[in-house]
Amino acid sequence: MATYTLPELPYDYATLEPVINPQIIELHHDKHHAAYVKGANDTLEQLEEARDKEAWGAINGLEKNLAFHLSGHILHSIYWHNMTGDGGGEPLEKDGVGELADAIAESFGSFAKFKSQLTKASATTQGSGWGVLAYEPVSGRLIVEQIYDHQGNVGQGSVPILVFDAWEHAFYLQYKNQKVDFIEAMWKVVDWQDVAKRYAYAKQRAHSLLLVP
């Protein structure tokens, strides 16, 4: 059975300074993300045992655990690549990401309106969660999702292309309880090249994943 592995960071711990300090990156990746990978693999083993023994007393908890840990692993895997030390600004045609820029303007009215919505969605998550820009394949538009934990409030079939981690472990050592300050700072490290590639791939492939008449 296939298992999940912790991906390597695409940069050094200090690359995202001063927006995110090295200690946070190290703990966040090496401890928190690693825990989600282990949790997903452990749950798969427990589900295999349940199938072998026809013992389904814990099925509700196991399915919930798999969704939680697997979604945490997937979102974090996107998160690391969504950031770069020389990122920020907004997607522009002159930088080769005009298709993404046009899609944002079409879906939200303007980049400024999109930025405001994703910032508010991320900063106002109740407890732990994420703000996510996703491609929604039924309408072919971009949407913002406010996800609690790692998997709640998700539109089925939507493909995340830009994710802002709003869990406290992503910022508390540096920003204390000022989540909104962390989210505002995140815009300085967004890698629009990565987001544009994810958008293009999602638009190309996502329709084949849904049975839409």
C-alpha cells in the first residue's frame, strides 16, 4: 500500500525572513507537517487492520482522522511551494502570469478585491484553519475558501492553488496573537509563478475528475 512521505523544503529555513523566521519554518515543517504525514500513514494501517478483522467500531474516528491528516499533508505541501524569498506584489502579464491575473480579475473584479477577500477569510478563521484560493471546475472560476482545521468547508472538486496557513503554529512564535499581521505579511512572499502553474494545471486537468453532463 502506498504511504505518504514528508517532502523536502524547496529552500533554506532562513529564506523567507523577515516575513517568517527560521525557527518557525523548521518547527512547522519538521515537526507539524511531519506529524500529519505520520498520522495519515498510521490511519491507513489502522484501516487496513479494520478491514482484515471486519472490526468497524472505530470507523467514524478513523475516517475523520484520515481526512484531517491527509488534508494537512496536502495543504502544507502546497504551502511551502507557494512561497519564495523574492516573491510578493501581484501577478502581472509582464512576469508571464497574465492568465492567472486575468482569471483573478474575472472572478473577483480586481486583484485588490481578491486580496481583501483572501486576507479576511484567512485572518478571521475561527480557531485553526486556512484561507485558500481554489479553482472550481464546474463553473471554471476561482473561489476563496475559508477552511477550518484542514478539511472543513471545502467545495467538493475544487483545487487549491494558493494557501495561507492560519494555524497558530504557523506564526505565533513571531507574531504572537496578531494573526492579521501575519496574513498581511504573507503577501510579500507569494510565489506567483508557482500559483500560475497550479492554476494552469488545474484548469487543464480538473474537468476530467468530475462527471459533469
